[in-house]
Amino acid sequence: MPKSATSHLKGLAKSHRIALFPTDRQATLMMEHAGWARVAANWARDEFRRAWFTGEGEPNEWLSDMDLRKRFNAVKREAFPWSRKLSQYVAKNAIIHMGRGLDAWGEYCQARKQGRPHRKTGFPPVRKRHRKLAFTPSNGRNSIQVNGCSVHLPRIGRVRMREELRFEGDIMGVTVSKKGGRWYASFTVDTCEPAPDTRPGPDIGIDMGVKTLATVWDGEEWEEIANPKALARALKSLRCLDKAIARSLHTHGKHNPSQRRDDLYAQRNRLHFDIANLRADHHHKATTQIAKRGGTVKVETLNVDGMKRNRRLARAISDAGMAEFVRQLEYKCGWYGTAFEKVDRWYPSSKTCSACSACSACGAVKQSLLLSERTYRCNRCGFECDRDENAARNLQAYTGHKEPARTLNALPLPAARSAGGEMDVETCRTHRREACARSVKRLPDNPSAMPTGNGGQV
């Protein structure tokens, strides 16, 4: 959506995706608009590369999305005369989205050059034909009209929807996409309702995993949220389709068109879409149930990219969708007035005993705990319980700092307190040094860097 679509919000912003039932003529127009968005985005990408990497005009000229839109409007009538019958808002929004990707890449290059913490972001890729069919026809607040079970799209007309829009408020933007052989409209609605106040309730600790997606402990009882394993269930069918596509490519060649191969591609896309829907449905139901409890939800900070470096567990970790689970839980806690807290990544929740008084007083940590050890046994008090349940108990009782601490002297552990309630600083410092020496691993001084190009200077 345009940049102005998400600014000046009056309340909570919520999204709703609804299936569309277009006529044959409307489906053809939707395909043309998706192609128009792809052409505009790729043109903006190529124009940026010419100005930045080859130095046309000023040396290393950085073009914003506004500059790209001005240049595109100057040449689109001659370069793309067939676009006169299509909505120009689609091309405008496609260039804005490409500009956001370029800005994110520029911020990454600048942060990497200055040595600041950064997340690896690549240069926006080329939008390929039939790879992503989507376009944004909206032009600001309430530019798209919805009447019951129908929506009016520019140059396309009134399209029938499967259901009515669930949320009331101002429509900030609409994105139309084709997934699994069906068209969908994703609405972003400003509900004009302020965020609710935090509701009282118990502290909830959540330990994420692969075999069990989430282990939840609220201080009285614990609950296991099963992993749907959507990809594992459909892996056999997916392999059959991949083999059939490989045989077709070997027989007819990559560049020779084949209707049967296109049908196989469509079947594989539908299967991937079904897998994603099964996983998303499970995550939405579980996160909504947790967020409605109130209180404070405490979840460990996950490094999913680092976890996927284990080639034996990479597929299972990706299939679980732990990062998406935490993302949904975070914004839903804001919807229902539940506090959300991310526990420091380096807090040893699995190695800390949650039962004995000596461990709970200063946070004693086991020296080692293998991944194959599914039962936690305390060497000091003899307490035994499931490994994930023990971690959830520790997360529920966590009272350390929210900001991640990567230095050895700043490891947040449960604070030791005296009988009068005052913090026993010396006890905490002594234990922290001992625990860090046994269990905490240092991060590499220099994080892995992406290959640099001519765009390293922003």
C-alpha cells in the first residue's frame, strides 16, 4: 500500500483476507493488472541500477521512490501504450513497494559500513512472470469501496466476495493476489479504536520447540501445543510432483512450453498453498487462545536463522513456523490487552532448575544439557521434569532485563533477594561469574557479512 496508507492511524490496524469470485472477464483484467505491477516494479529496479551502479547523471545517484515515479510517468505512455486501459494506481504502488525494498537494502549497506548491528538484506530481486501475481489498486484512505459481499476495484468493477469484511473502520489499503489458483483481497482497516488497557492475569511462560510447538506454563498448570507438521504430512505428494516436473524438463527441455508441465506447476502451487493454510490456521487458533488470557506473556527470543543451520533439523524447524507463531502472538497481545515480553536469547531457561530453593534464589545453571536429553534432572535437589516444561517454568518466573545482553558480565539471571526484599548484589555477581564461565558462549566478534558490491556506499 502507499506510504500514506499506514500513516495517521486513528486506532488499531487490522487485516482481513477474503476470497474473491471474479467473472472470466474480471479474472483476465486481474491478470493484466498483476502483469502491469510486475512491469512497473522491474522498470523501477532497472532504472535504479542504471543510476546507482553505472553512475548516470550524478555519480552514484540515489533515486527515491518519488524520483522513480516521476521518471516512469515521463516514459510510460510511449514505452507501455497498452497500459492506458489499466489503473495507474497499480503501477504507482508497485514502484512505492520497490522503493521500500531499495531503502531497506540501503539501510543495511550503511549499517554494515558503519559497523552497526544490522539484519542481512539483499538487493530486491526481479519479479518473474507467474511467480507472484499481486497488485495494489488502492490510492489512500477509503479509496476502495466495499458494499456487503462485494468490492469495487478500479478498471475492474464490482467483484463478489466470499464473506463480508469483519472489521469496521477506514479501509487503508487493498492488495489483490492469486494463490493456489484463487484470487484473494487483503484489506487493511483502521478500526479507529484505541489499544485496550492491559488486563490483569497470570504470567505465562512459553517455550518453543519442534516436536512440541509450544509448552505453556501459567503458574498452576501447563499445556502443550502440538506441532501441525503440515509439510511433513504432504512431503510424499510434494516429492511425486517434483519428480514429475523434473521428468518433463528432462524430456522436453526447459525452454519448450508444455501444457502438462504447467498443470504440474499449478498442482504444486496449490499443494504449497494448502500446507501454508494448514500451518497458519493452527497458529492463529493457538495464539488467539493464549493472547485472550491476559497478564503477561513471556517468550524466549529465537534465532531461527541460526537454528536452521543444522541441516538435520532445518526442514523440521521451518515446518514448525516458530517465528510466525511469535509474531502473531505479539500483535494479538496488543489487541486483547495482554502484555508481551521477549526474554533475552542468552538466558539459560533449559539449563536452570525451576524447583529447588537454592537454584531459584540465584539461578544456578547446569554445566551442559544435550539436545537429546528430554528430561531435566537437577544435580542439586534431584528435581525431575520434562525439559520443555522446566524451561517454560523458568520463563514464567523470569524477571531480568528485556534488552538482550551479549556480554558475559551482563547476563540477565533471576535476581537474588534478601529476606527484606532488597537485591543481594554480591550474591548475584558471584553466581553470574560462575554461571557465565560454565554455560555462556561468546558471539563471534564480526558477524557474517554479505558480499559487497558498488552499492556499499549509501
